[in-house]
Amino acid sequence: MQPNKAAILYPPFTKRISSVWYRHYRVYTKNLISNGLPPFLEPLIFLAGIGLGMSRYISEMGGIPYVTFLATGLPITAAMFTSAFECSYGTFIRLEFDRVYDGMISAPLGVGDIMTGEIIWAGTKGLFFSFAVILVEAAFGLIPLQGLVAPVIGFLTGLMFASISLLITSFVTNINHFNFYFTGFLSPMFFFSGVIFPLENLPPVLRIAAEFFPLTHAVRPVRALILGQFQPVILFDLLMMAIFTVVTAWPGIKRLRKRIIK
């Protein structure tokens, strides 16, 4: 019996995607301060500027102190923006300017391996930045220490927005077009997904629309984990996060395959 040729030529799947992950890790950590500090500071500055200021006028929101309400949502927005940036601008630059993927596919890697590694790397960044924000918030007593387990939702958020961003990137031919994605899609979700105020405060039409926003289904679980307020709707949110991830990753990778292998 002859051995499987593909098994000889290609390393195991886990090794292939981990090599992509490690490549991005090495590149990212070469300039760790300039790469990592702004995404970490941005939600904390927003928390200080809005949360501490508005808490003088709004004592409670959703039955908890307003600054705590805000603090439980901002870690997820950090995961959203960092993973979205990684798989939009980052992927496009690697694709069109640096031609990184041309070298990768000459190795025993397929496009699916490369993009899966990118998604997992973006999920890792979501985990790291959500954990960093939560750690600082817990240190200042803004959230309970049990919130330190919540970054697992940051990882899932990173996977979800990485997948969505890859699909967007598969359509983009000019890097400036990402302005529409960030300004027209991500930024509105920041305000209408329960981060700054409860969804119950929205008009009925916007409340229904908010359920179609991916960020909504990430904010509720992380807030529930931090505050220990578990509800059956959290299972629905996790299911929706999985659906958003799968239904956007598959066509995004398929379309990018056509652009990488010409």
C-alpha cells in the first residue's frame, strides 16, 4: 500500500495554522509598545472621560452604577476593533502591498490554512486586549474580580469580527474603502449594542435592529460573566456568535482564495 502523498507533503493542520499564528505573533511583538498601547488605552480613556464624567449625572444604568455598566461593555469593544483592524487593514496590506501571502503559499500552506491562522490570531488579540482592559478595571474596583474569566468572550468576539472583516476585505480593492466599514458599520454598533446604555432604552424598531448586530451578542455574555447575571438568552447569544463567524468566514476565505491564487 502506497502512503498518502498529501500526508507526506503537508504537515498536520494544527501545525500549519499555528505557524501562521506564530508568524503574526513575531511580527506584531517586534513593535509591541506602538502596536499594543493605543488599543489598550483607547477604551480606558473613553471610560475615564465618559464614565467618570457622566456618572455625576447618571447614578445607575441597568440597575448597576453607570461606570460599572460602561466598564463591562468596553472590553468587548476593544476586542472588536483590534480584531477587525487586523483582518481588514492588516490582511489587505499583506495581500496587496507586502505580498506576504505569495510567500506563504509557496510553503506547504493552503489559503484556508493561512486565513484560519489569521482568524485565530485575531481572536488571540481579542482575548489579550479584553483581558488587559478587564484587569485594569478590576484593579480600580470598577468590576468584581470574577470578571477576569470574561476574556473568553473576547476571544470569541475576536474570531467573529475577524471572520466578518475577512469577508469585507474580499470585496475591497482600495484601502480607503475600509472607512465605510469602520464608520458605517462598527462605529454605530458601538452606540447601539448595549455598550453605553441598555437596549431597553432604544425605540422598539432600533431594539429589534440591535439584535442583528454582532456586537450585541458579545456584550450580553461578557456583562453576564462579569456580574454573574446568567440568563437563557446568553445561550442564544453564543449561538449567534458562532453563526456570524461561520457564515462570514467561509465565503470570505473562498473569495480571498481567488485573489491570492491567480
